[in-house]
Amino acid sequence: MKNGILIGLAGGSGSGKTLVARRLFEELGSDKVIIIQEDSYYKDLSHLPLQERKRRNYDHPDAFDEELLITQLNELLAGKYVDQPLYDYTNHARSKQTRRIGDHIIFILEGILVLHNQRLRELMDIKVYVDTADDIRIIRRLRRDIKERGRDLEGVIDQYEHSVRPMHLQFVEPSKRFADIIIPQGGYNNVAVDLLKTKIQALLKEHGY
């Protein structure tokens, strides 16, 4: 039996998905909400040499362990606890540590491809796509990957040209057609975020929360 509410939050790399998720987390109450990042479910490639891991395409649907993600979401929505994997961006590998999560009402699944998989979409109560201009997204990605993920400028640009942009055009952008709500400008769009928050609050009332 499904007890929780699942919000799917998709959009291109650097679109502002994380800011939307954080605003919902803060404004709906952190005791009710938890954010789950799709990136945590990258397939474990720790058995491969680092240089080979660096060359992998992390923006293709095959890069994700979708079976594990779907299994754990079903358990969370049934009120159970799970040990969620964690991902180490610096080493391009799954961490040996996990995160114990559960006992929440609202689960926000955030990632570039969360609307691509039909089985994932069928679990969602609301499907959201954050739509942001390409030039803004690449600037944000450069800043984030260099400051937070230990990447260099040349590496970020190379990855963007060879995998991020082609995969965005092939898989991410087309998934927008499955969205219930499209948010231009990401978390800075106060009207859209407020409308989304109102819809979630209505769902909470329907579920008796």
C-alpha cells in the first residue's frame, strides 16, 4: 500500500532542480520532506580503473541502477526504511557508505532523467520539469563541477560536448512532455514554486495528513 507522496523533479543539468527541491523542503517542513537524488543511484563502477570511470557516459539512462531505485522507492512509499547508496563525484564511484532513510511523507526525486522511465513515472503523484536556457545551465554546471566536484575547466567542457548535451537532446528534453508542471527559471520562479507547493498541500489533505 502506498502511504507517501512522490514528486518527480526533472530537468537538464544546471537547470535549477536542486533549488526547487530545497525550497519545497524548507517551505513544506523538513520533518515531512526528504530529497532523493537520482545521482545516488549511478551503477557501481568501482571495479573499473579511475581513468575508465572518467570516460563513462553518466548522462545516459543506462548509467543508472534503475531497478534499485524503483525497488527502494516502492519500499519508502510503503512506509519502510532503506539504505540509500551514496555517490562520490570526485572518484566517479559509489561510496562505501549509505544513508538510512524512511518515515517521511513527501519524497522529492530529483535528477535529469527521472521522467524518462515509465515505471518511475507511474509511481509519481506530480511530475515536474524545470526548464532553463542552455547558456545559463552550462555556466551553472561549470561553477558547480569545479567548486564542488573537483573537476577542471577542460574536463567539464569536454564532458558537456561529448555526453551532457547530446544526452540532453536525446533523453532529457523529450521527457518534458510527460510533466504535469513545467517551471521556467527554476527555483527563482516564485509563482510556479508556490503553485507546486499548493498542489502538494492539497495532496497531503487528500491523504489525511
